[in-house]
Amino acid sequence: MSEDDKPGGKPTIKAKAKIPNAQNIRSPEFKPHGISAGRGSGLNRPSALTAKQARKRRIMVIVGLVVAAALIAGFVFWWINRPPPEIEVSGRFATKPTVEIPTKLAPEGKRKVTTLIKGDGPEIKNGDTLYAQYAFYQWAKDSDDEDGSVKSKNKELASSYEREAQGQPTQPLVVGESGIKGFDQGMVGQTAGSRVMLQIPPSEGFGEQGSQLGLEKSDWVVFVVDVQAVVHKGQGPQGAAKELNDKKLPQVADKGEGKAPEVKIPDRDAPAALQVKTLVEGTGPALEKGDDAVVNYQGTLWDSGKEFDSSWKSGSPAKFPIGTGKTVPGFDKGLTGAKVGSRVLLVLPPKEGYGKDGMPPEIKGDDTLVFVVDILAKLKK
């Protein structure tokens, strides 16, 4: 037995350890097992969502990201492929339009024809006569911006709408004879009742005459045209012929397409009252008060048989207002209600013609007038 183990030997020396006071232990150093990091911290808290709800939330997030990506891609595609600026025309048919030519749109390429309003009337052919209102504009390249874009300048050159309002009737236009190649070729195939815009390059424009309008050689022209009526070359009455067996009235013989009829006055006194006889019954719309009629006509004196006026000889149909007192009374009375396409015989005693004053030097105050009238069209308004 060792000395240490013997009774009465030296006492056993015990190891001494310094245990820190719990108050001096900081949180990171002292985390008793099973105690959370504190209320409201959310650490190690089980999710309140079920597995199904969590999966649904993930799907919704994915769908949202896909939709957002599609919208961004769509916007980028539209931005890259967005349509270029274009000429805008607004306003009612047969009234002066509002025409806006963007400064960022410069002329280039070939002639462009746009049908803004499609009419249901006759189709235009080369050689046809148009009754139309129009406005046209200078259109020219102005400058290049630093970013490579192009600027243009434009201004109105003329308008028939304003002249018509001032009592200056618009002259008919013969397609193929206007002197403006782009206009003549661009209008072929259009229809009466249409509003047409033509963008015409300088090679098809006014040519040397453009300088009188202030046009440079490189300037384009923009036309806006309202086609109110179309008369085909050589057009005559269109409908069913009706016999006239009254020997007290003039006899009218048709001489063929594009030719004036032959009128034979009977050898007897003229009737005292207005006579209206339909020789060909047209199939078009009837003329109403306020309409503008396009007609070919021939006027003859009853007493002498002398022809005093003829649109066939002048080479162009005439435009007459109907029922408004702007022509002789017999025309207003005799043509109101007549259909487009008709041929009408009118016998006008002095009071239905030019009255007691007549129309010197050819028409005296007591002359009876004989008219043959072909109603070719009425203007669309």
C-alpha cells in the first residue's frame, strides 16, 4: 500500500476549475439546447403553407415571369418593326380635307396611290371626264438629322374647294390630258364617289411648269381628290327608248355614240306651255332639288330651227344645279325627278326660258326654246 493510500497519509489534491458566472456569458457563447433564438425571429419556424399551396405559388411566380418576358419581347418587336410615319387625311367627302404630312416622312421611291374612301360609281378609264374637288401640296426633303433620320417640308399649293366656295366652278378634268402623268395614270381604275390620295414623284409631276407654282425640280406633289362624277368618253343615254308620236312636238333622231341628236321642228306654232317628254328612260338615281347634274345638251330656236348652243360642240359635258333657280325655269321644272341615263326633250316658252328680255343677240324675248338633254351623272356630295 502506498504512503498516500495509508490512513493518516497526505490528503488528495483536487483540481480547481474556474466556472464563469452565467450573467457574463454572451448569447453567441451560450445557447442552451431546445430553446429558440427568440420569439418573432422566424428562425426554424415551420411553413404555414401546405405542399399544394407552395407548389401553386411557385407556378404563379413562373407564369408571371413568362408573361413579363413575353410583354418585353413583344414591345421590343413592335419597336423594331413599328410602322413608319404616314400622311394623314381627315374630313368629309366633297369638303376640304385636313392633310397632315409628318416632317419625319420624306418622299422616296415610286408613285403611291391610296384609296381613302371607296366609291361605288363608274370606274375611271383613260379619256373619261372627271368632275372632282381636289387639293394638292408641295412635298420635299428638307434636311438630314444627326441621328440619320430625314426631315421634310410641305405646303398647300392650290385647292378647288375654296374656289368653289367663292363661286368659281371647278373645271372638269379629262384623264390622260391633265399634263400630269402621275395624276392621269394614278386615277385610272378608281371609281366615282372615291377619295384618292396620290403621292407623285417629280418625274411624273408638273415638269417645267412646276416652277410657276414654286416647285423645285426634286419636289414631289401630294394630291387629294374627291371624285364626284365620272363621264365615259362618248357616253350617251343609258336606258330604254320611248316612242314620241306627238306630231305637234319636235322629232329627235339619235345619231350614234358621242354625237349630238338631230332635231326637226314641226311646221306649226310652238306650244304655249312647257313640254317635258322622256325619250330614253334612264336607270340611274333621280335628280333632286339641290343636285348638280352633268349633262350634254343642245338648244334650238323653234321659229328658225337654228341651233344656238351645244355642249357636244364645245367638247365637254356641262354641270347644272337643279331646282335652285340658277338656270332657266324650264330646266329646273323639266329635269327635277328625271333619272340619270335619261334623254329628255324640253320645249320652253319664253316665260320658262329667258323671259321677255331674251338673251341677245341670238335669243329674242318671244322665242320658244327646244332642248334635248342627256343626263349623264349627278355629283356625289
